[in-house]
Amino acid sequence: MSAQALQRAAQLLQRGAIDDARSVLVQILNDEPSNADALNLLGIALAQGGDGASAAETLARAVEANPDHVSAHVNLGNALRTLGRPAKAAGQYRRAVTLRPDAFAAHCQLGSVLLELQRFGEAADTFNKAARLRPDHPAAYLGRARAARGLQNGPAALYDIDNVLKLDPANVEALVLRAALFRGMGRREERWRLAIARLKPPLRIGACTTIAASCSTNWGVLPRPYRVSNARWRFIPRTQMRFKTSGRLLSHLRAATMRSKPSPPH
């Protein structure tokens, strides 16, 4: 009977019926106070309702009732992180990946909180494991790029951003991170060329605007979104561009048939 009630509560949570789900879970816990699955779902419901402190307390009861409950450890880590306790959150994520080494999401969460703690070397190792688990997912490469940037390893960061953009060519976070890296390296024109070259048609105006705002430094008027001809990826501006270095920039843009690939880190 409790299994069916748990399934119903989970379905209610997925539909966003938080109050109804909580009522079902409370009924289960009245009969089984140490039901770790029910405590885990109740903690999720409390977190979704904005009660982070109660969610953390409930999820702590869940992992106490079942120390091997991977989902409860991850959700407790999320709750602790929301409460501004990243170090304790990292401990819960570590426990989760120890219990289940193939838990991709838990590795990514651990890597993210390690970035927040500025433990970049550990974050890079964690995202390495995540990339081995899911080489087809951009999140691991994006996290590893952020870790490499924190370690001041620009070539490694650019290499991983390239991996992200192979999987998701319009990933705005990766494009903006690449622009920031180029800005730090003083490569303004190449920054623009490589960033825009990744925006395949149809171009995303929001992404182009974000990149433009990130890349511009005393360049005058920002360009309006580009249209791209089908022949050889030639970029044609819709309006006249007024840049200090417009001649060289347009030369780069018109010649860009493909984005040059950064060399892999050694």
C-alpha cells in the first residue's frame, strides 16, 4: 500500500501539486516514521515549496534512516547548498558518488559546489569522472572548463569549451565563457570571429546580443544580428558596422568558413 502511495506522491510532485503530495507523504509517515523514500520525497516537496530549512531537516532524517539512499544524499546536498552551506553540501555529494560511482548528476553537483568553494583541482578531477560517464553530455566539459579557468589554464579551458560547442553549438554559457577567456588573453577580433562562427542558422538573437555585450570594449556601435548565406558560411552584416578595427574584423568574418580548433592541452 505504501509503495502505491509513494508512486502517487511522486506523480503529484511531478505535476507541481506540492500540497497534495505533502498530504499523501504525511499519511505514509504517520504509519512508517522511518520510511526513507517518503522522507526523501517530503524533503523535495518542502524544498519546492521554499522551506529550505525544513527540507534539510527532513532529508537529514532520510539519510539517517537509510545511509545508503543516494537520492536523499543528493537532495540533502542541494538543500544545504541553498541554505549557503556548500562545504556540508559537498560532503553529501561525495557520499552519493561513493555509494554510486556511475551517478552522473551527483558528480556534476559535486563539481559545481567545489567550484563554488574554489577547490578547482578537485573540481576538475570530479568533472573528469563525469565526462567519462557521459562523454555525450556538455555539462561535464563546461564544468571542467570553469575549473581550468580557475586554475589559470586557458588552453585547457578553451579545449573543453570546444567540446561543449561540438555537442551544443548554441550553448550561450560556453560562448560567453570563451569570449571572457579571449578578453583576458587580449584577442578581441578572434574572440568575435570564433564566438559568432558558432551561431549556426537560424541565429539566436538573444545569444548574439549576450556575446556582443560581453565582447565589446570601445568598439563603437554593436552589430545587429547577422544573416548567413548558404555558400561557404559567409557572414554579411545587415547594417553598416562602425568599428575601430572594422576592416580586419570584416575580413575575418567573411573568411570564416569554419571555426579554428584550439590545440588540446598537454
